Amino acid sequence: MVEITPPKYVRSVLHKLKAHGYSSCIVGGCVRDLILGVQPHDWDVATGALPDQVLALFPDAIPTGIRHGTVTVRSGGQFVEVTTFRTDGDYADHRHPDTVSFVGDLNTDLSRRDFTINAIAVTSEGVIIDPFHGIADIQAHVIRCVGDPAKRFEEDALRMLRAFRFSSRLGFEIEAETFRAVEEHAGLSAGLSAERVRDEMEKILLTAHPETLYTVIRLGLLDTFLNGHLSRDAGLLRIATLRKKALPRWALFCTVLMADECISSVRGFLTSLRLDGRTIRCCSDACEILSKSPPSEFPAWKRLLNRYGVDSVECAALCWDAIYGGDAESMLKKVLKSGECFSLRNLAVNGKDLLPLGYKGRKLGEMLDFLLDYVIDYPENNQRDLLLSLVIPSDDA
């Protein structure tokens, strides 16, 4: 068993609560990660102290989620989430509790949590409290709901996606009863906000097992956003060969969905998930670029760069390599490193140079495009005087 020793600034919070007579412990994901030998990024403390009592003990604390009993405490220049032991009321919207009641014991608090691996606590003295055998499930590499999985998912439908996110991230199997409950309650996912679904999908995409999304799709958890289900997971397996960057992984995911006609528009799909504008643009462009084979010559790469921009072409190059196992990214880097002109911004002449020759409006744009196309094929000729010598004065001069 990994020794569970939180950092000094966390122990300081635990000791201060204990010194004033309040039980407290670290709980949740940070305990799970410590058992797995992973250093947590965030630390959560659960306590018998009420929110007002926590605020009184830590005057510079921030009441970040006071309705749910959460106070953010500053300690040693760091932040610790401190939440009062609680139990939840009904979940009318299958996402948020209608009411929250503060309780005095830890076990009641742990019983409301999603999965056994997240329902483990450790006191300031290092005593492990594990009423739902979360450690055994960590050792067995199992994702299991706390208590009745049907009830857990009826309370909060997002937990179904979280189950697959933890499975994907940790390489754990979802326990049979928990999996059956997902199958039976998948329809509840239709009520989830697009933003929360998007966040869980992206977290899965960025793991070592993005193919987990095949099962997520097959079970119907993404039916709100898709026209149908994938026929196989082979395309998703290629995503794992990409570096763990959101943009190319979203792009290749969209390419797989388009190929299986699960979506009719990359832009429409990503917009429905509330992705940011850059991701929507680059992924839409990349999927369009990927409809053809990667270029083998500099001029073709430069024409792609001129039409779509560096971000989109780089995204497509990474996807090409994942699909075909080639060297598209390496080729693109050579093109960019060459410094050869591929946009009007780097052309040796501009609109002002053509005005005295009678060019304006549409004709001016067409002439600049002609010169750029010429320079793309003959990069050494990107010289002002040479290019102007190619321009025949317009009849409007």
C-alpha cells in the first residue's frame, strides 16, 4: 500500500480543524490517486465543521460553494477545498440535488459518492476509512458504483460518462452491475448539458484509451449529438497514436464519425457540443483536407497552408500520420522551416504596388492571387521588381 501523506499545507488545514474539535479527512480523487501512486493536483477535505465554522477558522477563505457546504481555504500559498459532511436530497433533474443536508458523520457523506474508488478517506493521523471497499476495487482495476448503481445514475446522469472516463483514464473495467445500469439508464444522458458532455468526451479523448468512446456511443450516451452509431472501433484506436493534444484528437474523432455517417457536419457537431471557435474551424478544415491523400511536394503543401492556415494544416498532418503511418508532419515542418512564401502577407508586392498600374477591386485581388500562385511554384522569384515585371498594366490605368 502506498503511504498516504498529504503535503504540509493540506496537513495544516486538517490539524487546525482537529485542534478546534472538528473531525476532518482528505477524501475522494486525491486519495484514489495517492493509492495509485499518482501525485494529486487538487486536494479535497471533508469535515464535520459547518461552512460558517470553517469560515470563522480561516478568515481569508472563499465561500465558493457555500450552498453545498464547500469553502476554499488558502494554506501555504495553495488552495484546499473544504466541504462539510453532507447528504443529498432528491435529484429532480437527474443532475443536481434539490436539497443538501449537513450531517455529522463521514460514512453518510461517503455513501452519497459516485464510485467506490472515490469513496475512500484518510484522517490527519493516516487512518484509512474505506467502508465500500474502494481499495480492493483499485487493486482489482474495477469501476463500481457506491450502493445501487441505478440509483446513482438516476441521481446524476453524468456519472455514466464519468464511469467511462475513469475506465479510460485508469485502464479499469466497469463492473457488470454498474455497466448494466448504464445500459438501462443511458436515455437520461439526453438531459445533460452539452458543456458537461463535451468535457467528459474530451477527457476520454485525451487518455491512452480513446477507443472507450466506441462503447459510450454504442450504449447511446451521445445520441443527442449523433445520427447513428459507429460500426467498429478501428478508427478510434488510431487516435491513441496522436500526441495528447485536444485539437488533433477532436479532428480525427470527427473524421471517424463522418466516415461512418454518425454526423453530417463537423461544424454542426462541434457547435452543438459548445466547442470553441478555433477548434470548430480547425477540425472542420482538417476533415476537409483529410478527404484527400497527403501532398508529396512543397507547392501542394503551400497551397494548403494558403487556403486553410497553419493550425488547420498542422492538425490534418498529424491525423494523416495517425491514419497512414507516414511522415506528413515532418514534411510540413520542412515547408514551414524553408520560409518560402505561401500567403499574400509574405508576397514581395502588395496592393499598393499595383494601384499605379491600374488595378483595383476584384482585378487587383485576382492579380495578387496570380502572383502568389506563381511564387508558390517558383519561390526564388519572390522579388518585388521581378514580380512587377510580370504585371501587364490594366486597361483602367
